[in-house]
Amino acid sequence: MKFGNTTFPSVLESFNSDLKRVTTNHLSGIKIKHNNKDYLVGELALREGNSPHKAINSSPEDVDYQVLMKSALLISRTMTSDSRLNVTTGFPFSTFQMNQKKTTSIVKEFINIIHDSRPYGGGDYIDQTINIGEVEVIPELLASIISSRNGEVDATGGMFMVSIGFGTLEIGLSTDDGFIQRTFNSGPGIRYAINSAMNKLQEKYYLGLRTEHQFDDAFHKGVITLNRKKCDISEVRRESLQEYYDDVISSLIKNSWTDDDFNKSNTLVLVGGGALYNDLVNAFRNEFDGILNVIVPDDPIHMASKGYAIHASSNSNDTNGESVGIDIGNAHTCISVISQNSAEDDIKGLVSETKDDTEEA
């Protein structure tokens, strides 16, 4: 199965001035009008804004969520050449049920999105029609399980899943018969380690007015510019990630998974932005050496969006629409579209599994 994938930072900032020809492509020049107010989104907010932000785990009724969803739908339309969009998205397991119906109704209302095309070389505001077909909402961890079982990891049998996002950590055990709800639990995401690193650095340096979203990029690179000098923060990052693993991740697993659960699987799959940190991956491998085979997919940050897209394809009655998965994370918004040349047989086996799992959730 082939996907088209793209990502932009999940940050925005209100902006009242004009921006013209500051970038050459739409993805890095997103400027949305929402409730008669302009917002810079993604890379444009990081470059031109003063305090780009996103509320952690925002609800579908929040401005942050709605602006990011409009942006994702707009980019999805470009990726699918103005086809009808059959969309699946999701939330952490703990908030999925309370947000499911409201999200579906809100997304279906976004049939016209006004955006400013001038930042990426256009002439003016455009009132863009979005052709929205079916909309569904499923648990985020379920989406990662779906993609892991269908191409990315090709896992069979029992499989422990750990998703480390910016705002939320989620864990659970999936079997061939479905997931075991008792094993699902959640805790703070990688933001915990980022804030710890910021606190450590503030003992020596003035970090200015950087938001945690702005600091996130430096944390990932291991280098930050302070007082016009590049500072290596890789050691601070390593210490903060180890503290995060010991205090949050390991403790959550010990309180959630029993010895009997470990009899059901010898595989642990790591997904989400946290899986990009070798220090964190090594912490898992050190703890579970000889117990679990720790697997990191080639593209861990798109695992949820790919799972959403597969779900949209396997559960849709709309044969003319494009299957789109949208993962509005607290650090990045990821979009995955199943390519039209994917074989239908690749997704036939997913229908019963995804429907049963969603109903159980």
C-alpha cells in the first residue's frame, strides 16, 4: 500500500498584517481566516510569528483545533487534486468518546475555507470549497495498531504499542482478536522532557521568550543558539529523556501491564515523535532486553495518520472519494492519503477488524 504523506508544525498565531511572497509553496505559507480573524499556521507561524502556540490536547470546539483542521483539509485538497475527501481522524483513548460526535459534525461543516494565498505568491484571499465525504473518528492508538498490522511492521499475534507524542503518552496491548482495553493507559508526552530541559538550561542561560513549541525544534536537533552562540544541549537532552523514561514511561508500564500480558507478546512497537530520539529508544531496549523485541517503524510520526487513512478506505462506502488520515498532534499535524494505485486487496482484510475495534473502544 502506498501513501502520500506530509507534515506541518501544529502551531498557530493570530496575525493582522499582510504577508506577500515570503515562501514559494502553500505548505510553508498557510494563513487561514477563521471567525473573521487571520492566523499564521505551521512553518509560517514559526518564522513570522512572535509566540506560536497550540493548546495541549485541545478539544474540537477550541480555536486551535479548528484552525489546524481547516489547514489540514486545505492541504489534503491539494494532495488529492480537489477530490472528495473521506476523512478519518482521532484523539487519545482517554478523550476519544467525549470528542467523537462533536468532531464529526464540526469537520463536516468546513466545506468552505478562506485562506490568504499571498504568503506563497498568490494574489488575494481565496474562498476554497472543500468536498467532504464521510468523516469518522477513532482512537489514536488504534490507528497506529492498524498501520502496524498492515504494511509498516507487518506484525501478527500479540503486540505491545507505545505512542509517544508531544502532549500525550499512550500504551496498550493488541492481539489478533483485538486490543485488550485493560492494558491501555496514558500519561504525559515528550513535553515533560522538553520542559525539564528548559528548566535545566535556564539555570545557566537566558532562553528569552521562547515557547515550548519553539524550543522543541532545538531539543530535537540537540543544538540551540543563545546569545548568538550555538550551544550543544545533547547531554541535557539525554538526561531529561532518561528522567522522563524512568519517572513516567517505565512507571506507567509497570502499573498497567501484568506478567500474564508479557506471555501474550514478545514485540513492542514504538511510534510517535518520541520514537525519533535514540536515547529514548535505547532506554526501552535496555529495560526489555531479552523480553521484548523493540521495533521502531521507518516513519514513526506518520503511523497514526496512515492508520486513519487505512480506516477511511476500509470503512467507506464512497468509492469515488480519496481516503485521508489526519493526525492533529500537539507538535505536528500529519496527513496521509492512500495513493490511487494501491491494490484493493490490500485493504479488504481490514474491514472487520477496524469496525470491531472501534465499537469496542
